[in-house]
Amino acid sequence: MTDTPTPTPDPAAERTPTTSRRQRLVAPLVVTLVAALVTLLVAFGPMLTKGSEAPPAGQAAGTATGDAPGQPAGEPGQPGEPADTSEQDAQIAALATLARRTPGDPVALGAEDAPVVLINYSEYQCPFCGKFARDTKPTLVTEYVDKGLLRIEWRDFPYLGPESTTAAHAGRAAAEQGRFWEFHDAIFADQQPPNSGKLTEGFLAGIAERIGLDVAQFRTDLADPEVQAPVAEDFDEGQSIGVTGTPAFLINGNPVIGAQPTETFTQIIDAELAKAEAATAEAK
């Protein structure tokens, strides 16, 4: 990540409040999820950050692990006392309820009934999001998604500035034509430096053209408030559980913060698959 400060956008200035997703996140659950993320990051932080590259300053784990403000999440602060195991299990289960499993969701990959769901809070200007998209996602798709074992659900979290918001809207415009993941891969393959002024509507339309979209329709959808609305909803959801930076992940409710090695993801996925298999065997 660069040393350039990365401002958090003013939601009131950049987003129109929406309520459809909020209706699912009723107040008691929101309180539970915030507490869950804090406790889990304290308890599991050393395991999740071992061997990682430091994510951007302002990362979600920054305050949750006791780090000083602005300290990269990959550098653990003073750990607290681990929560009781049963409490941790309940908190993970609460976070796991954020999986949508929406039929035909254009910003999700994999079977709706996959035993493991990975939720990815991400944004297009974040270099560490790009690293995950280029280095880790292809492996997860080949080894798990294509085999019906994993579902990946995208969540927009455009916190690095107006260019991030524009890019997030562009992703949703591509989704309107059923080509979200092609757009996702193309923008990360040609990722621009944060807040460089290069991530313009024209640049995004050029990507749309390269992947075969109807560019005129893409531009129309890019400016459509109804198409933009899910971006605000995702951002609200992330904030409600304490996400302040990217990338941040939930794997069946287990938090993974930052640009972790691919092995970190596969280990957690394998553990969740083993639990699912054991539960199925027990039910027989």
C-alpha cells in the first residue's frame, strides 16, 4: 500500500441510503456481529496474520485487535484474553448468517447450496484486493468452486475515494449484463494506482468494451441509481460488523483479514468442509 493517506468517503455525500438489506440486519443481530468480529479478531488474529503481507492502513482489524490508529492490520497489537470456545462458536455462527445464497446472484460464484461460503468485502483500488483476485481466487475457483464445495459472494466496500465508488458502480453495471466476474478480473488485471485519477468512466467503459459488453447500455446502467444501490447496501453491511478496510473475508463466519497466503484460505475451507461432512454423517 502506498503511504498516501486514504480518505474514507462521506456516506451522506456519495450514497443514497437504502433499507432493503438493512431489514435483514435487525438491531440485535448487528450488535452481536460487531461484538463477534472484535472478539474473533482478538482471539484468532495471530493465526490469521502469520506470514501475511500487511494490509492497507485503516484495515478492519486495526482497532479490533487493539492496534494503534492507522497501524496496518498485519501487525498485531496487544492481544486480549481469548473468548470462551462456545461463545466463539456462537459468534462465528452469527456472522455466517450474512451469506445470502441468492439464486442467480450475478456477483456470486458457485452453487447456492455449497457447504462453504466465502464473503469477500473488497474494492477495486486496493492493491491487496488485487493480490487476492489475481493470486488466490483462481486457485479457490479451481479447487473448490468448480467442484461445488465453495461459493464466493462479493461485497462492495469502496472506501478509498470517489474513484472506488465509480468502479463499484461499474461492476454492478457489468453485472446487469451478466458479466460481473469478467469485469472484476479485467479491472484487477489492469489495476490502477489508488486515487491516481486514472479510474475514470472512460477507462471503465474501455474495459466493458474489451470484455464484449454493450457499452451504451453499460454507461446507462453505470448512472442508474437502482443499479448503484447494492453498492451502498454492501458498504452499510460491512460497516455494521466493523469492517473499515479491505480485503476482509468471512468463511462460514470465520474472519480472515488482509492479504493472507492462499494456504490460509484453503486450511479454513478444508476445516469447514470436514465439519460439514461430519455433520452430514451424524445426521444419517
